[in-house]
Amino acid sequence: MSESGNEQSLANELKCRILETQDRSRLKKLLTKRLKDCGWKDKIKKLCIDIIREKGIDNIKLDQLESSILNDESVPVEIKVEILQQISSLLDVHISQLEKNIK
């Protein structure tokens, strides 16, 4: 099997393990909680309402609203770092388990 094939196989195995162990669901809940706790979700909601009121509900498309939001409000850096650290730790655990199974 080629190196690219091995990488794809490993990626598929990791994806399956993450789904089986509910780690993805746990990370999603953590992200949702952190965004709610810092008020990010409320900021985005208010921003959407303000943009719709300014342009009019009939004069804005979803992709325009999305691009306006993405340009103005991004996820706080500390939340990005926390979630990426969680993902990295999770991958380390699953990769080491896969390596043990291979040997």
C-alpha cells in the first residue's frame, strides 16, 4: 500500500474511533458550552438581527449574512486553543492505541 494509502487508512480508522467513542460529540458539546459562556452566540445573534434590520429581510441572502458575520466576529482565540488542544490530545491517544494494535 502506498504512503498516501496508509495515511488515508489511518485517517479513516481515527475517524471511526472518534465517532465510536463519542469524542466528537463531547468536543462539540464543549465548544457549544464555551461559546455560550463567553457570550459569542448572543453576539452573533444580535449581529444577524442588526444586519437584517439594516438591509431588510427581503434584501439579504443567507450567504451575504454569513459573510458579514464571518468578517466581523470570529471565535475567541482562547476557545480555539482549548478545542485544538483537546483534539490534539484525543488524536495522540487514538494514534498510540492504533500503533499498539499494529505491533
